[in-house]
Amino acid sequence: MARPDPRLAKLLPVDRWPSAEEARAARWFTPVRLGPIEAKERTWIPAMVPWRASDDGEVTRQVVDWYARFAAGRPGVIVIEATGIRDVPSGPLLRIGHDRFVPGLRRLVEAVREASGGASRLFIQLIDFLAIRRRVTQEKFVERFLVIDAPLRARAEATGLPGDEGALRPALAALEAPALEALLSPREREALRMGQRERVTDLHLPHVRELPRTLPPLFAAAARRARQAGFDGVELHCAHAYTLASFLSALNDRDDGYGGPREQRVRLPREVLDAVRAEVGGDWTVGLRLLGDDVVEGGSRIEDAAYFSVALAQPGPHGRGADFVSVSKGGRFEDAAQPKVGEAAYPYTGPSGHECMPTVHIDPPGPFSRNVPLAAAIRQALRAAGSEVPVVAAGGIATLAQAEAILAAGHADIVAAARQALADPDWWEKLRQGRGAEIRRCLFTNYCEALDQRHKEVTCQRWDREALADVPEAQRARDGKRRLVAPPWR
């Protein structure tokens, strides 16, 4: 007889799984309005990047298989991964920055519709991000990226180094790391340690200064393509380490009317939302993913998030505001761990990242429903403002009892599960049939997140080597050692 997995002892205990009758009576399995459409259930799979697109950002068979497998569990909503709105190289990440991506995205929509029997609504998450470079060696940093300006030259000369750039550059490269760092500005020091990263506050860069002019039409065009491909709506990515979230953050001190006070930080996301609404009309769903708390020092807190949610839910010049608000937490670059040379900083390695995807090793009260209070505060602010926009809660959701408690308390209108759905795409169907004891439970150790960090195809340790010998090469990871979709339930 196989020994019980000791890791399961750290999970949220389930004294008794619900019967099929009890599941049918659950709030989680009741319909919910999302602007102009209705989802059949309040079950929700938030966006996860599986790194299965082609290097050109196209939908592949592996992308289709990934989402069709989730659809087999018939969740109320599936949100397709963060999809780039620009037509620029971004590795195996889906793109929607050109009309040529529409046919592949349409095939994806059709596959999900078929696999779910039409039960699942399908949104696509639209993302923009600024440039980030891999960390390089000290020698390469000094040779290629360090700007020898007057302040640096003066600091170097004060230590006895030559002032002539031709002699200064190799002298700097030869210094011990602490000595070099002592001569650098805080921003240069960070670029040496972490790799260079653009910020929305880099107004000296013309393309960053022009973001308020360039982003609204880019998001609007991407939304138009999403509608052409057959999606039920879009989710604007205003969370974590990316462009729109960085405009919302209290760290944004731009002085051009798009930074500083809250009402100016929310301005660009509002203009993006209004441009999207003008492009796709009022009979299509447009929602948001945003942070309830940046977590990092000097960042936004729940009071900011509540203000942003109310502001973005308000009707605009082209009709409704946001049709839903999906709440996350943290996941910022500012506290990320130092990457190895040759790798880029990853925004889920520091304290804010641990709060975004809490594991069983996090401090009390543990990972389960840890971030729900943020969703509750945002929902309360929306209702106090007279808005009925639904709020999506996520973070360590693994049982029906959790979801029911969240919904019954009015903390959220929809409850999302990413990692548990990855561990067992059939888990909602098992609940519906009263077969909860058969659910393959997520261990909440973030094996999947470690693969994401290395841009490897994301899988789950609970199934990626199961019956591997029977899996064709085309359905295995690039290293051949893992299956790419969960095995069938029956």
C-alpha cells in the first residue's frame, strides 16, 4: 500500500467533501453578471502564463491543448494568459499586437468552447510591459551600459582614477565590486546588480514619456482583435510589475499629469479603459486585474486600490466603466531577488512575490484565502459608491468551503483558483458530482512558479510525470521529461 504523501498534511483540512446535492446548492455554482453577459458559475481560472506560444507569439497546438484541458472542467470563466499588445519579440508569450494573430486566437476560442460544451466564458488578458535586460558581468556592464557622465567622472577622479574615458572605463571594470558600486549612482548600482530596467518614470526616454499617447490606441486595437477572435471580453492587466500597474503605483512620481496624486496616477488606466470601450462598444465585457496592495516600500496600499476600483468602475464617455475587478497582490520588481548573471529579474521572488502566490511555507495565517481581505475592502468601497461591479477574489483557494465562506460573507462575488485548477483541471466537475475525495490537491509549494521563472513550460508536480511513457513527444515539454497537460480523469 502506498504511503500517504506527508505534504498533504500541510494543506487546508477537509473533514468531509460535499455531496452532489450540496454542491448544486452552493453559491459558487450559481450565475453572475459580468457587464453585458452572464457566466454560468462564479468559478474562475485567472490568467497563468504557461510559456507554450511560439517564439513569434502565435497560438500553438500546445497552447490549445493547455486551455482545452482546463475547459474540460467547465469553470464559469477562463482568463487566457497575459498577451502582449505590441508586435515585438517577447519569447513564447502570446501576442495580439497585429491582425495576423487573430486566426490562431480564434482557433483557441473554438477549442475552449468545444471542450467546455459552451459552459465557460473566455476572456483574454491584455498586457504591456517595459524593457528589462538580463544581468550582465561587471566587465560587460562597464563596457557597454555604463554612461560616463560628469558626476561619475568627478567621483572617480576623487579616488585617484583617470578622468579620460578611454582610460577610466577599463579602470572601473577592474575594480572590486564594492569599490565600483561606491562610485555609482543608486540607479546605476541597481542596473549592475539586477540588470537594467525601464520605469514609467523615465521621462528622459521619449517612448516612456509618450506612453499616455501610445498605450490607449494599442490596447483598443488589441481589444478589437480579441473581439474578432470570438472572446467574450478582455481583462486589462493593471497588476504586478507591468506598465499600467506602475502608473497606478504610489511610486509613480511623473510630473506630466500622469503621476503623483491618486487622481493623476489613475488617469492613464482610465484613458486606456475608455479607448477600449470606444473601440468595442458597450455590449462586450471589459474588466480589470489590479493590485490590492503593492506590498513594496512606498507602494500603493488598499486605500489606493479601493479608490482606483471605484474610479475605474464609473461610467465613462463611451458607456460603462469596468465590468469586473479581479484583485491580486504584490509581484513587484522593487523587492525581487538578485538574478544570476545571464538572467533577468523576476518579480515574484521577493516578499511582494511571496504575497502574490503564498505557499504553505509563508508566515501565519498561511496561504489559504490570505489575500481575500483586499477583495473584501474593494468590494465594500464599490458598494458604498453605489456600484454593483463584481469583485473576483483569489489566492490559495482550494476547497468549496473556502469559496462558500467568502461568498456568504460578501467578501467577493466570484472566487478564482489558479494553482488548484492547474493541479486538477477537473476539480470543479468532481465537486459537482460529489466526488471531492478524488480531487488531486495542490501542494502550494510553487513548483509551477519555479518553472515560470525560468520560462519553461509550466506544469504541476502532481501529474507531469504520470504515465509519461504513454505520452507522445509532441505532447511533452521541450526537455522531454514532463507531460504538458494533466492526464484525463476518466
